[in-house]
Amino acid sequence: MRRIIIRRLVQIIPLIFAVIVMNFVLIHLAPGSLFDVMTSEQQITDPAMLDQLRHTYGVDQPVTVQLAKYIWSVMRLDLGYSYRQNAPVFDVIMQQLPATLILMLAAIGIALLVGVTAGVMASIKVNTIWDNLISLGAVFFFAAPSFWLGIMMTVMFAVKLGWFPVGGMRTIGVDESAIGAVLDVMHHLVLPATALGLFYAATFARVMRASMLEVARLDFVRTARAKGLSGGRVVLAHVMRNAMLPIVTLLGLQLGTMLGGSVVIEAVFSWPGIGSLLFDSVMSRNFPMVLGVLILGSLLVAVCNATVDLLYLRLDPRIKAR
Amino acid sequence: MIMGSTAGPTPILSIENLQVSLFTRRGVLPAVDGLSLTVSAGETLAIVGESGCGKSLTALAIMRLLPNPPAKIVGGAVRFMGRDLAALSEREMQRVRGKDISMIFQDPMTSLNPVVAVGDQLIEAIRRHNEVSRHEARDRAVELLRRVRIPDAERRLNDYPHQMSGGMSQRVMIAMAIACGPKLLIADEPTTALDVTIQAQIIELMKELQSSSDMGLIIITHDLGVVAEVADRVAVMYAGRKVEEAPVEALFERPLHRYTRGLLGATPSAQRRRGSRLVEITGNVPALSDLPQGCAFQNRCPDVFDRCRAERPQLASLLPHRSAACFAAEKELSRDAAAIGA
């Protein structure tokens, strides 16, 4: 078990390396640079001054040297300095990351809860009106773009009904106790997490339904019923347990897209996560920050994937820990 | 009519005129048609017949585990210790399953849940019908695994099904089936998926468990070797109907129905002379959707005559303790009787 954990973690290193190189190249292919934005904002026009600044920031060196220097500093866990926030990139990201993690976890929770429940319901009531309604709902939430869903939910539940705040993560200017603060964040979290989660819930519901129907036909389900177990117990302890395996696989695959999806949702709900940070940074060509977010993002996804693999190992004893 | 052929006292199970139909796109097919059977405590009844003759559906109908759709009990009664199982609610039936009547299946490798340790599957069965703590149930599970001769039972409890051989898995299935001391055990082709040497061990184990507990046993098989080994009484089924029933020795000595004769002729045995051919039954079983008028076996029967094509033979008590639904057998027996009388 320990060996497999170590091996999975070691596999992350070349992955991160590839992420750095690819993104570095991409960024340098894009028009405009941090240097251009900075100098034009400060209206620096003196050529001698520009040359000196170029030298200070190292942009006068060849791209390959810049890349090598960047990789060297990342290896020393230094993601560089952000001149816009006037703080180390790592510190800025760490400040924003918890908000994104909270949003992602809540969205995963909602996706699993809603998706699995809907899938199980549809499989139990297969080919009835309930099954059809659930399938219809799944198709709807799968097809609807999450930003549109987010805006519609804001209009409905925040503007018209006033149940939830329109955006943000905390109520400004209210000094609350710890519990009050947690409740406040949860209150702000409901709409963005639902908007992000329902898309994934739709896929989970479809996969779970198919998986449940497939497992329900297997011999050991008949054995479980022959033992005299109740219908509910058969479904929960025997059918669902096996039908969850594809869901776990899917979850691992979708964690990456979920981080991407959260960028959009964070923009819609002005959620102060790394999504909005990334968006701002791309707009201002704040490349050290963009690279930093991408590296930490891929690290997060890689670690989550490794965790899912390990979870799979626990869920299915037929997979040997080699 | 039900045959009064039970050797023992009142039967624990008596099936009366059971009708199971398959509701398919091609119409309603009579998969089990008017079947009557009895089993007494300590008795072993073998149900024999080829694939699709309705023997497995009969077993699932007793347990009320028919795959629905398409199969459904449409008539008759399944009396178990005085209660009609066909009329019980699902909840009441759950208390019968695994406690009073247990069942083991054809393929032990797929009959156990692959992601649950076998011990937990056993404990689940024990705790479903007994008010015991987890700890007590665990002790009982170890005891059960020992009873079915699984070596190193305590450690095996934590194993998963994929770590066990077919024979071991079937032993676990048997342990699970006898966990609550059932009065009746139904074994649906329990040895078909196993190696021959393992088959013998499993049959031996089932006989032993039965004799020590006095439970009734229904064994469903197409293996006449198994029948000869364990059965007290044999019911032969063909195309959804019982065509012959007899005590085991009598059946092997003188099969009455022409189908039974065909089956015995098609069975390899050690006594058979070398070089002699196995006799096959020519032709195919008629489709349930396309049963002929008269006897269902007419197109394959060597002794078929006009009456078989016109009229469906009913089960008749042709000899003491045995019955058959065959006009050819009736004719033959009456000829014998006339010969003796003359």
C-alpha cells in the first residue's frame, strides 16, 4: 500500500514538468507580455529605462534560458513574484485556493448525492414516468451551460426570491462568530456549488442508472435475495456497492474538468477563488501568476486522481495492490 | 392428480398444479404447466430434464424469485408447512427465504458478491434471521465454514470470492444456505460448473448435511449420475410438464416414459460395454410457443402412435408409487398385464 502511494506520487513529477513546459510555450506564443502591460500602464517611454527594466526582469534573455530558470526555481518551490499583487505568487494563490477547494468539494458532494440518488431511483423505477423524468432532467442539466444555469439561478433564487446572496463568499461588514461565519459561507455557497454540481450530477445519474441495471441482473443479487434480505438492503449493500465502481472512475476523470468549470462559475458568482485570479492574471498578462495557478491546479488534480485510484483499491478487492 | 407416492409422513412441501408463464413479446408461454410435487423431511427429490424444461423456474417459483418480467406464477399453490407461499406478501416471503427454505445455485463463482468478504456475506445471512451480536454471528460463521469442510475457516472468513476456487465458493454457498437451519434446501444444478472430483465432494457434503439435519432436499440436475447418487425419488420434466415420477431404483430399472428411456440411454456409464454407442434422443425440444397438440415428445418418440398425436397424455399411476404421462407405456403395461393374466 505504501509503495503504491509513493509510486503514484512519483508519477506526478514528470506530469508537472510537462505542464510547465507546455504552458510556458503557450504563454510565450500569446501576443503581449507582462512587460508590455507594465510599461504601458506606467507610461515609460525612455528607451534606456526600458532596456534597464528588460534586463531587471530577465526578458532580454532567450526564451529557453527563461524556461530553464523558471523550472529551476519551481524545483526550489519558488513560483516567482507577482508585481501586480506585490506579493509572492505562492502566497497569493494560497490565499485564494481555499475558496476554490470549498466550491469544488461542495460541488462534488452535490453531484454525488444528487447524481447517485437520481440514478438509483431511476434504476429501481426503470421504464416508469419517474425514470423518464430523471432522464429528462439529466439531459437538461448536461446540456445547459453552467454559466447560463448560474445566471438563471441567480435571477430566480437571489434576485426574485431573495433566498440566497447574488455573489461573493462572505457578507461584507458583518463581524460574526466562527459558527456564524461558517453558516454565512455556506449560505453564499449554495448557488455556485449547485450550478457547478448539477452538470456532473447529470452524468453521474446516467452512469449510475446503467450501472445499477447491469449489476441487478448478476447472480449474486439473486443470492442476496435468496438469503431473505429486504429489497432495500439488497439494493444498498449488494447492487449499489458494485454499481459505484464506475462512478468512482468517472469522478477521477472529471476532477480536472471540474476545476476548469469552477473558473466560469467563480466569474458568474464573483467567488474569490483561483478561477477569478486566473482570469484577472490572463487579462493583465501576469504570467508568473498564470503559470503558478496552472501548476498548482494540475498538482491538485493529480493528487485527487491518485486519491481516487487508492479509493478504488479499497472499494474493489479484485484489484491487487502490486 | 397428485401422486400419493411419498414414502414418509406428511410432506413439508407440496406443489399443487403450479403454472408459471413467461410473458414475452411473442405471447404468453406456459413454461411450467400444471406441475405437482411433494417433498418430505429428510427426503431427496431430484428434478431432471434438459435445458429449458422448466426445472429451474420451478425452483425459483418456490422461492418466489422468478425474474419478473418475464416470468410469473399464474396458478396453483406452493404449500410449505401448511402455508401457501404463492399467496404470501413479499415481506412475509423474505422471512421464509434463507430461514425455512434456502437455495444454492449453478455457478458459485458468480453467486457471491465480489466486493464483500465471504465472512460478511455469511454473517449477513445469519443476522438477517437471528437476533445475535456481530461477534456471535462471526463465531457461528466460523462454525459453519468448518461444517462445510473449509480448512483454516477463521482466516478464510476475510477472503474475497475471487480468492477462492469454485468448489470452495460452492461450500461457502452451502454454508450460507444452511446457516439458519432450513427445513428445505433447493440445489439448482449445484455441481454443473465444477470439476468432476469436486462434484463428488459437494454431493457427498450435501448428503451428509441432509442426514444430520433431516431437511428436505430438492436437487435440480440434468446429470443422472448425481441423481443415482443422492435422490430418493425422481421427477422427470419435459417442456414444462412432469412426465414421469418414480422412486430412484425403479426409475433406473424400468423407465416408463419414452423420454426418460432416452435420457438413460444417452448417459455414459462405467458399466456400459466398450464400443457401444450412446443413444441420442433425435430431434429437438419443441418451442414453448409452438407446442404440438397431443404429447410434447411425439416428434422425438420412437414408439409414437396415433393417440399420442391427437390427445395429450395425463399423468397416471401406472405402477405402485410411480406415475407417467405416456400412452406407449400404458399400452405396454396393459399388454404385460394381459400376458400375465393369460
